[in-house]
Amino acid sequence: MNAAVRAVVRMGIYVGAKVYFIHEGYQGMVDGGDNIKEATWENVSSMLQVGGTVIGSARCKEFRTHEGRLKAAHNLVKRGITNLCVIGGDGSLTGANLFREEWSGLLTELVQQGLINEDAVQKYSALHIVGMVGSIDNDFCGTDMTIGTDSALHRIIEVVDAIMTTAQSHQRTFVLEVMGRHCGYLALVSALACGADWVLIPEMPPEDGWEEKMCQKLSATRSRGSRLNIIIVAEGAIDRHGKPITSGIVKDLVVRCLGFDTRVTILGHVQRGGTPSAFDRILASRMGVEAVLALLETTANTPACVVSLCGNQAVRLPLMECVQMTQEVQKAMDEKKFEDAVRLRGRSFENNLKTYKLLAHRKPESELPHVSVASSSNFNVAVLNVGAPAAGMNAAVRSAVRVGISEGHKMFAVSDGFEGFYKGQIKEIKWADVGGWTGQGGSLLGTKRTLPAKHTDKIAEQMRKYNINALLVIGGFEAYLGIMELLAARGKCDEFCVPMVMVPATVSNNVPGSDLSIGADTALNAITDTCDRIKQSASGTKRRVFIIETMGGYCGYLASVGGLAAGADAAYIYEEPFDIRDLQANVEHLTEKMKTSIQRGLVLRNENCNENYTTDFIYQLYSEEGRGVFDCRKNVLGHMQQGGAPSPFDRNFGTKISAKAMQWISKKLNETYRQGRVFANTEDSACLLGMRRRALIFQPVVQLRDETDFIHRIPKEQWWLKLRPLMKILAKYKTSYDVSDSGQLEHVVRDRPKESDATAAI
């Protein structure tokens, strides 16, 4: 929430508006006085890394009454405030909309009571409202993610990772209760991210007789050699008859039926606390800026809107439509229409549930029916990692192996990428072999940057030897080049005429055809955490500027988006050329800021942004030019950006994208199976599976050639470049920022404001 507050304040000041803090939520609006204070640019410094909300939040019974809202209206009119940014759940936003609808009537009452005059009624005739959804439950329809959800997932996964080591040591079963009174999003996604044995959520209660099925599942997992079981329960979990299923009930059931040593952990308010994740900071910053623009563009007839996220776009939707849709979900659950409830939650929730069922509830290979090869099943599929390690690769491999086995294939793991392939480092990998892989960083299969072109004969020989019918390659730019080289070798070797699909996994996020790659989110969090610590190290010292070098090759994604999440003053990247004049302007800008109360500056530099303006050069320039005002320190983050446990996003993304890739492979194998063999030589049988906006799309690698800058190993067009002006605005640079996107789901009337409108108070 603090990142959103910071963005609203800074964007508001940037467009020439007066911005006010209202402390303690609606209670502060009703009480007035010192609860409503004008905000300054400096007020929101050092806010990004703080959890919770520094302006406070409170439930307010008084605001629910007409008298309370009358007092609130009076307090706003006294200060000339006619635009409200409300960050909260559906209750807060519904209250805001009611307040907006009653506004003119409230003003009339205030005139009658002699508290305001007729001029004030004319001047402040309309109240404009924009909502941002802050809720860790992610229970609001109309947005892919609400502010706080990703950070809550981070807390849950940290606990699960810690518990797993204990559980494995002691052969224990853990029942974990997570928040979600009416929404199972946190439980479902954390179950996917840690590979939990069972999950219980309110939207999709288990079928009658679930107790026996769950115990059978736990018992089977143990009998295959696993030393732990994890069951995740949403606090609002119910059975088909609406009866609550608590963590205590689940524990007693496991102890009674199986006699397993079982412990319950209730996470409670731990999930709300802690430092916000990189994703939440970026989401909230984008929403805050978009909210201010939305307020500037409203007219008296514009319905209240809510700023939400759709894929990687910030969009505006009618507030009450979203609230009504959210209430529809609860209604469907109350009426026991559970399939409807899942559908109403949205496509992302539905996909999570499908993927979880696919991975957790399919039978392992020992229990699958054995199908003859003639029926075009039981194919051999090889999976390998190529390029540098990226957190989330192991989750992707686990998902691929289990979905492949579930679909009747034999899965083969290739160690050390294409190098291991031509050396014959290939072995069958089974269901139990990938247990516990989701939370492991790096690449357990091993990965190398070697390309296959020089070794195609040997790789073809290995494919013949193991009768490999399809390839799944998980990796970065080398994986993309590798698939292209194998495609080119089809004319020479028939062995490569098989379905091939690539899943992007690289911290650099530089693979064409996909907005995001597995591993980039974990790297962003590593950068953000380090920047937080570095900035903290300067507290109490004299004014200081930090120059930090990030990875990414020629791709400026980590520097730019990391800079936005960490509150950087500048981020130098290859895609946006800069010269000595730009560097000088940045130093002068920082010098000006340092002369006010701001104590710390942060500058990020992508490793290959410029061969002459090195990190050392920039450090020395800043040190010299800032002498007497600030001193400088530099830091090269290096390989710590590739390491660490994968973030919840990367675990989930890896799991979902790999499952989809394996389903595509199965479909292609059946399509290309003729006369007892697989033969695939069309362009669309060698694809890259990428995320575009919010959809996962298969694109033939041949078609991506024109989108690629092969010399610098980056896509020619990159969506995140449009976020760069946002970072500059929040760092007090004058720049133009057009957040509008042609794909916006906008239902509101947009009128460009007159110049004078921009000075209205927010």
C-alpha cells in the first residue's frame, strides 16, 4: 500500500495538484483535524520498503452512517478536496461509491446547517473517486492481482520452505492454515508453489468421502519414499454441505486414520506483514500513477472506476461492476454452485486449479494403464535445461515430468544441456524423482550454454538410441538458438523431425516471444532486497549515492524494473542510449535533491549498457561531481541475482507453463504419428511457448526471427520500456508519460483535462 501512496503523492504533485494524506482511513476523514494533512514529495521518501501502510487504516462504523458521511464531506470541502484515491477491499470501495453518489445531497445539508455557503456547493459540486484494490486474498474480480497478494505468498512460501526441512528430518505431516475466509487464492497458489499433497479451498470443496481419498494419497506418497506430507487449508475451507473444514479437523483425521506424526501451523497475520515484494511495489506504483491520471480525466458523469492489472497492462474498470462480480462469487458459493464460483474468480484462478489437479491428483506411472505403442501413446520425451541457471527451472522440470507421465509418456532427463545430450548423459526420470523440486534454486539437471550445431550428428545418434520422440527445452537465449539450430538440421537428420518446444527461463528476461521468463522475478526480488539493505546502510550517515550494477547482458529489464521497485533515481540501459550530458544532468538532479532532506540516492546500471561508461567510470564521475554534497559507493550484484530459492511467481509460472508445454507435446505427437513413427517437419512443430500480456501462446521459432536482435541477444520490441518514464517521474524528473494502452479494458469515458483541472486537490 505504501508504494501506491508514494506513487499517488508524487504523480499528484508532478501534475500540479495539491495532495493530502487522510490518516486512519475513513475514521480520519470523519474526525478531520490533524488526520487530514497536505503531503510533500519528501514525506514519501523511504516508504517503498515498508510493509503495512504508514498513513494508517481503520474500520469505521461511523462512516457507515449518514451523519458520519456528512462530517466527512464537511472535512473535505473545508480543504477543497474533490478527488479521492481509495486503497482497500470491496467494502471500502463500495463505501466510497456510496459517498460519491450522496455527495450533492450532503453538500445541500451542509448549506442548510450553515456550515458551508452556496459558492462552495458550486465549486465542489462533484466528488471523483478512483479505487485501488489492496487485499492479500486476491478476492476482487476485475484484476489479475491485488496489492499485497504477492507479498503474502512470499511470507507463506518462506514458512513452507522452513517447515519442509523440519518435516523431512522428522518424517512429519504438516497442516498449514493460510488466510482466505472467502477466497482460496493464497492456499491454491501456495499449494502449487510447494507441491502440497492436498489443498482445501472454499470455492471448490472436496467431494464427499474426501477424507478417505486424502489419507490414501498421503499414504501412497509415503510408501514411495517421501519423508513429508504438506496439506494446505484456507481458513474459509468448507465441505460440500457448507460445514467448515479446519486445520484441527484435518490433523485429527490424519492422526486417527494413518497414525502419522502431524503438526498444525497457523500463519495468521504473519502473511500481512514484512517487506513488500518487487512485484507488489511495481504493481502499486503503476496503479498509483494510473489512478491520478484517471482522476484528472473524470467528468461529473464518469462512473467511479477501479485501477486494475490485466496481464502487464494497467487498466480501468467500472468500480461497481467489479464489486457486483465479486459479490456474485460469494452468492454462487452460498448456493453451492461451486463450478460457477471458480469460473467467476477468473481465468487465472481456473488455470491454477486445473494445473494443481493435473499435478497432484493424477496417478503415478505404476498405476497407469499400460498402452501399446500402436495406439500412439507411450512416447519418449526428453527434457533439458540450456543456458545459465534460473530459479524456477526445477519447478518447470517437475511439472513437465509429472504431466508427461500422467499422459502415458516415458520421460527422459538430459543433464548439462546440449553438451550432456551429445555425450549421452540421458536417463529415465520418474514421478518420485522430482518430489520436492519446486522450492530448489538453480538447475538440478545441470545446464550449459553449449549450442547443438557442431554436435548434431552425435545428438541425432543419442535420439535414435533412446528413441526420443519429442523435446522440451527449458532455458534462455541459448535454448532459443538451440531450437533454431535443431530445426535447421532437420534436412540432414530425420531424428530432429519431432515436436520441439521451448519454455523461456532466464534472469535476463531477454527471450523474444515472451513478456516474462522464469527466473526474472526471483532476480528482481534479489536486486530489490539488496538495494533495500544498501539504502538502509546509509541511514544515519552523511548523504550518499549508490551505483549498483545489475545483470541482464544487453537487456535492461532488471535494471529498469528493479530500479522502479527499489525507488532508483536513474537506470542506465543499452536500449535507451545516453551520453555524458545525460550523466551530468543526473548528477545535477541528485545534487539538488540532496540539498533538501533526501539523504540517499540510488543509480542502477545494466552490465552492458555502454562499453565506455563503465560502472567504475560512472562511480568516479558521480564521486567527483558530487564532492561536498554527497559521497559515492558502488556495488556489483553479480551472480547472487541467479541464486536463491525461487519466488512464488517463478515456481507457479514454471509449473503452469511447463504443464501447458507438455500437453502441446502430447497433442503434436498424436497428430504427427504415422505408420508406427513420429514425423514432424512443419514450422509449427518447433515452437516457443511465451507469455504475451496474460495468455500463454505457442509461436513457431521461425516466425520470431524477425522480432530478434541476434547481435545483442534481445527482442527488438520490449513492453517494459514504457515503464521507464514512470520511474523518472517518481524520481522527480520532468518527462512525458502516456500510460494509455490500445488493449485497455476501459468502460469509462475519457476526457483529457483542461490545464486548470490538473490543479484540483487529490
